[in-house]
Amino acid sequence: MSATLTAPEVAVGLGRQRAIGYLTIALGAFILLVFGVGSAAGAHSTLTFTPVNLSSGAPWSLAPLTLLTRWWNIAFGLVTIALGAEVLVRRPKGALLRFGIGGVAFFFALLLWTARQPGPAPVGFINLTSVLIGSSAFVMVLIYGSLSGVLCERAGVVNIAIEGQFIAGALGGAIVDSVTNNFWLAAVVGILLGAFLGWLLAVLAIRYLADQIIVGVVIVTLMSSISSYLNISVLANYPQFNLGNQAPNIAIPLLSKIPIIGPTLFNQSVFFYAAILLVALVSFGLFKTRWGLRVRAVGEHPKAAESVGINVARTRYRNVIIGGAGAGLGGVAFIANQGQFQPGITSGYGYIALAAMIFGQWKPSGAVVASIIFGVSTYLALNLQGYLIPLSTEIMVMFPYLITIAVVAGLIGRVRPPAADGIPYKRS
């Protein structure tokens, strides 16, 4: 088969590259004008690198770094604009990579602008390591949720119920750990609850051919209501069932001492390491094993898969249940990091995980990259309020969804779900 692109396909590709270029230039102009020129000429920002409240040891020390806010942010803006111009002129294959670098520049420029002195912030520094450690908790949960979505949708079933599975895992994990003081048992219960909700979704969507979107929304609504009821009727009256325990960190010798990277990646709870392992296992399983080939065949062309002896219904059942189990474990992981269960504690992270999955183009590696971007933006939205910055934090909350809309619309890259995703299959 010839790999030569037709003229319309070439035109569409060039149009997307132009869109990426213009978006990158616009992002650079925003950094330049708002974060750069918008800062006072003598303003400076200080970055520190020693995390606070790290129980298992601090990393090797790095001295605080003080930077001139205006000129560094102007430099970040100019670099981002140059990357966008390169995309327009040279049309390189790595256009999205240029846009990603611009996103990183935006992240650092925002931090410098937030902590500038003189400025509105009551605190004149940003602890970069603490920001990354705090963001890692959100990133971890989004990884569990996005991998759950990948497993389900690669087999052809849309899992809108991830948010409900998060709630079930978080509630069950909080109660079990409070009673037993054992996060291993809490993890098992969270996995079983998530798997049960996955099974419920699979039965309604696969056996009874119900609309998968509606079923997912019903499960989320059901779990939201049940958790609110149990919180009022049980947890409020019996606080011993919701003690607010947190899983201890496990520091990896030497690696945990590396400044910035060490506390962020190598001094975490077992749930964080399990998320990294799960990424590797799902990636290997989907693309390097016979099981993964069958799953992808069912998600792309179930009739053809059935014609060669693959049981479509069984494959979909298995993946949806495994995906639900992963999301349930993600709920326990969130409780292990945050402590007590409260209604609404998952705060729509299941939907953000779906956005990360779409942004990552239904690939585990892409979902991880998107989870990092969305997790950092979510953390900043929740924690920059204390700096009294003249920027609505709701903009940061909207960021994952705006990016997802842009991706689905084809503005910053081609996105195509599995061909049979969300389509009920009735055996002929």
C-alpha cells in the first residue's frame, strides 16, 4: 500500500501545523506582554528548592535562585514566539513538541510572575520543589484514571464512569484504612469496588446495549449520591471510620537526594511507584503482546476480530473490569495522599483523566504526558490563590478542558479514537 498522501490530506496537515504555529506565537506573546512587560523593571523573583514537611529526609541542598522577573519572562516569551515562527516557516515534524516547550516556558514564567517583588504576592518566593511534589499527587491520580480510559476505549467501550470509580475507591479506601490502619487492604477494597462498577458498566453497555455515555453518567451520579449519604449518616457520626491517614513515603536511597527530581520522583508513596509500573505494563501489554493485539482489534473492527475467533464480548468485559479496578485504585491513591474523605473530594478528576486520555491520543505514554500537564495546572489553580495574584484561578481549572477541545477539533494535531469506540456490538 502506498504511503503517499493525497492533496487534501497534505492541505489538512499543513493547516494543523499553521494552527500550532499561530497558537505557539500567541502563547509567546502572552508571556512576553503579561508576564514580561507587565512586571516592574526592578522586580525580582526567588525560587527555592528545599521542600517543606518532608518526613523522610531532605535532598541535597541548593541555594535559592533570584532572577529578574521582567527580563527572564521576556526571554521566555521570545523563545516561545521563535518556536512558533519556526513551525510556520520550516513546518517541522515536531510541531507539537515546540508547543509543549512553550507550555513549559509558560509554567516557569507564571511562577516567576506570581512571586515577583515588588508585587501583590505576600510571599516573595516560590518553592519549586514543593510545587512539583504537590502536583505529583494530582498527576498520579490522573494517570490511574487516564489508563483506565485507555484500557476501556481501546476495547471499544467509553468509560465516563471513571469519576464514580474514583469516588468508590476513595470512600472504601478511607473507611478500610481507618478501621485496619492498612493501606494494602484499602487498596484491595478500592480495586474490588472499581472492578464492580466496571462490571456494572460492562453488563449494561455490552449485554444490554445501553448507551455508554448515559450509563457512565448514571454511575457517577449514583456514587456521588451514595458517598454524600454515607458521609452524613455514617462518617459524620462515627469519625473513627474516617481518620485521615496518609500512606508513608518510601525514599529510594541516593536517588531521593537529587535536588528537585529526587523528592518529586523518588520519595513517594507506593501508590506513586505503582502508577509508574502500571504505565509500563499497559504500554507493553497493548502494543507488544497477543492480548493487546486482540484488544486493539476489538476496538477497531469487532466483526473482523470475531471472524478470526476473538470473543468480542469477553474481551470488552475483561478490559472494562480491569479499567474500573485501576480507577478504583486511583481513588485509594488519592486518599492515601490527601487523607480524609469528603464529598466532592475527587472534584471532577475523572473527567480530567478522560481529557488527558484524549489529549494523549488513547496511548499510555501520551496519557502520562497529558496527566503531567493537567496535574500541574490543577495544582496551581488550587494553590496560587494564596499569592493574591491578579489572575483568575478558574482559568487554570479550565485549561485541561480548553486543550482537549482544541485537540478534538483538530487544531493542534490529528486525533482519532478507536473506530468502534462507543459503538455497541451485537453478535451476528
